[in-house]
Amino acid sequence: MTALPFIFLGGNMKSVITWASYVLVHTPDMVIANGSTQTTERIVNPGSEYLQQLPKHIRSYESALSYPPNRCYIGDITPAELGAMEQPYYENGIENAERFSKFGEIMPQDEFYLLIQACDSFDLVFLEENFVKTTKEKLSKHPLMREDILNRIKDGTSKEEIERFINEEHAEGLYIKGEAVGFVKRAHDVDTNLSAHIMLENLVSKASSVLSLLHTMDKSGVDPSEIEYVIECSEEACGDMNQRGGGNFAKAEAEIAGLLNATGSDLRGFCAAPAHAMVTAASLVKAGTFKHVIVTAGGSTAKLGMNGKDHVKKGLPVLEDMVAGFSILVSRDDGVNPYIDLEHIGRHTVGTGSSPQAVTSSLVLHPLQSANLRIPDIDKYAAEMQNPEITKPAGAGDVPLANFKMIGALAVKEGQLERKELNSFIEKHGMQGWAPTQGHIPSGVPYVGFAREALLSGEIKNAMIVGKGSLFLGRLTNLFDGISFMMLPNKGLEEEKQFDDKKLRLMLADALRKFAQSLGGEGE
Amino acid sequence: MDLENQKRVMEFAEKYGPENLVIILGSAEGEAAGIAAETVTAGDPTFAGPLTGVQLGLRVYHVCEEEIKNEIDPDIYDEQISMMEMVLDIDDIVSEMTAIRDEFCKY
């Protein structure tokens, strides 16, 4: 029987990146009150020199605002521009730095406390009367704070009440310059999963993600009512003793962000989660399940000042004073925006092995081989993009550089690059790191917004986003993890082979005729 | 060196005898390798873990050092480590490790 011709109906649906927003919140007091290095130190070594010196190394909002890596994170300067700037960055702040930027903003701590309260639906957050009055006025000037969000801010309470709850009712204090301006209550008297500490962590993650969502909806040009699904990918867990990680930060955040037609769910994968979420979002859109999916995540208070001891010891300011968030909108093909290639996903599998060589091969070499590409064919790689100025003093080296070195070294091993070209490879295909050390935040996704623009302008012809995760931290497996995908330029909807109706009917008629003939032939 | 690994090293030293132990490190940099090496020989220099003030004097090497490389099947070494060899500053690591061994190793 003659084979029927393969009929190409419509197009090969792509998932594009419509917008990426990135926000930072400067949280100097939360470094001291909530950073896990500090909370641990207060238990293990309460009178320590470190705790005494720490307040002297806390930066002002202006300092954090002008800090070049922070400006890069929110899209004010590109990674290439950052790389060309004088170091140390903390001594070379950018002048006339503004709060709002192309991709988002850097919010001050006081307004963030109000946003935390606005995100609370269980009467757990209380703030001091005068503080609320002054700060609510500030926040109401924020271009994206809708009336309904501002209305969720409550009238304030007294200083005495705040002291009482912090000292007697196991509440977590909210501080400005060391003075308590509010507190977060525990949500249950017995259940440790609903402690004030955990409620605060979760509300911070929620609020910073909400802020990113607001920026994405503002700048993407897509109506909020069109968002059907949100995937949240931070590293927090919300639940109670009977369902400890029940979750759905996504839905909670979509609610405050005003995405009335969205549902959502959470995706967990340690630091690799954002990359997993991007692949999942792109797949949902490509399958036609949803037209618009947002991948979003807020930041972590626990990681604030994580490397503080080394920063203080070496005379640096505490650089980990920023809670970060991002939201990326993935949509059905618009013929314009760069798309996520779902045909050549890099996967670190159960059987891959944990040596850096195995990891890099699985995430970079193998997917490229399946696409008939070589490592030097990718214009820009983005793996773990943490700011080396934070990590080097702590003995953890320059992580982005280490990643680019490994990718280049693998190319050398595979005969795709000369050994002597290794340094120029790193220069050409890598970037200066800029992201804050907020766990899942630096993992590949900080570059997505820049990649989108560079692909639109034609500055690059492709990019690879690599997410990596350290699963052992949860003590459930020793396996490593990671996933990668390429971003490619859109060639326009016209590129797709669109058969017109008449041509399609002629093809069908022809095929059926041949089929009928072949049936008739069998009888002879 | 993280506290749990320090605990493990201490337990193995007690269980098998320090003279029967070799610690192999995979640190990415000389400084980090040196601190880990010092931890299992002269004691935790950061005073943070169970090996604080404990002078085990164990034999300790980085996996890229010749002494260890020579013990490994070349094909396996090629598959697992050769890429990282290009990435790491091996001279720096060897120099740090040698200095620590010369000063503190008992075996």
C-alpha cells in the first residue's frame, strides 16, 4: 500500500519568552535577624566577635542601590558592561542609580515590610502605628501597588504590643536599624511547621515573588486575565505538621498579583528548579494546554549574610543583603520573541554520575551532539551566575568562571576546541557573574532577560541556560541534578509551512485516490 | 571541611587506626584543599568542627596529585577527572598539599 503523505497541519508550535522581570529587596535588618549564619551563631556562640562586628558592615540602601552587580540583576546594565567595570564593585558604585529599572526594581526594606503584610491572609503580621502611616504613604506612590493591595495593609499596633509578642509570644521581630517595627506571629501554638520563623520565611518568599509578578504583568504587554498557569520554583515549603510541604506558593502569589484566571503549582528541585520550571512551562505552552504560563520565585531570608563571617573578617561590607525574585512569562509563539528549544534538552539523569565531567557532559555536550552542534557553536552559556565578589572571599571561588572553564575544558577534551583557545573561549562564551547568592535565583535564569534581548537584536544567535541542583542537601539522595535548554531566535510565523485549504484538499484527494487504487489492486 | 565529614574522619580513624587511613580530597582550589588537609592533620583551623584541636596527622592527598593519579586506572581517570584537571590550578593545589603534609603528617 502506498504510504500516505505526511500532512503538515498548521505549524510546529513554539513556546516563546515574552518577558522576564527581576527584583531585589534590600533587607539589612533581616540579615542580622533572620540570616541562618547569624541565627546559628546566636545559638552556638552568642557573644561572638562576629556578631558584634556585623552591624558595622551592613550597607545602606543607597549603597546597595548603586552596587553594580545589583544593577545588573535588575537589567540596568548588561553582564558585559558589568565585566568591564572597575573592581571591587563595592567601592565603585554606579552614580545616579535609580530604584526602578527595565527589568524591575530594588525595593527598600520598610516598604517590603508593608508588602509582607499585604501578602498575609491570616492576621499574622503586625506593624507599628506610626511606621505604617509613614511607610504606607511611601508605598502608595509605587506605580504597581494596586488599591486592593494597599487595602490589605492594616492600621498599626503599639510598640508595647510588639515587644510583648516578640518577648512572650514566640513572634519573629521585624526591625529597622535594630529597632522593632513589627512582628510575625506563629500560626499555631504547637505545630513547628507553622512557627513564626517559617511563616516569616514563607511570606518573604511570597512577597518578593509577588513583586516580580507585578513587574512582569506591567511590562509584558499581556493582560493579567490571560495568564492561565503559574509555576513557582523557590526552595521554601509551606504546610503544617500533617502536610509539611503541601505548597502552592504559586496560587498564593497569583492571588495577590491579581492573576484571577490562573491556577498553578509549585515545582521543587533545589537550585535547578527554575530551569526545570522553564522546561515545564514551555512544554505546557507547546502542547497547547495553556497559552501563557509564568515561572516565578521569590527569595530567601535564610541565605542573607550566608558568607557574612568571611566578609566581615576580610573587611568587606556584607554583600548578601538582598532578597531576590524573578518572574518569566512563557507564551505561545508570537513570531517575534525568542523561543525555548524543547527538542534538545540536557538532562542530568539518575545514571549520569556526579563527577563534574559527567555533569557537564550530560547538560552541555550531549544535548548539543543531539542537535549536531559543538560546544563552541553556542554564543553564550549561563549556568550558575553568582556574583564572585560574594563567593571569592568565602573560599568558594568564581562559580560562573568555574562553569565556563569546565564547559571549555570539555570542548577541548572532545576535540572541539584547542587547549590554547580555552581562555578566549571563556571570554567569548561566558560572562561575569552578578546574581545574589539566593540559592535557586542564580541558576541560569538571571540571563534569560538579557538573552531575550540579545537574540531579538541579533547580537547572539543562540544561548544555553543550564540549571544545576545539589539534592544531597535534603538528605534524601546523594545524586546531583540539572537540566538545560537552548534559547533560539524566532524566524517569524511565516517560516512555518502553512498549507492553504485548497492545497490541503488536493493533497487529501490525491492520497485517498492512491489508497483506493491500492485496495482495488489487491483484488487482482 | 564540613562538620559531618570531620565526624566521619574521626570515627574512621578510631575504628581502623589512623595509620590505615588515607584521605583523598577533591577541592576546587589550593586554599580550600589546604584548609581541608590541615583539618585532618593538625586540627580544624576554623575551630568549628569535631576535629578542632585534634591532631590526627593523617595521610592526605588531592585526587589530582601524582601519588593518587598513579593508583587510578587511566581510563577511569580520563573519564572522571581529566576535564577538571584542565580547569584546576594543579600547581597551586600540589604546593598547598605538600606544605601541609611536610609539616603535619605523622605517617
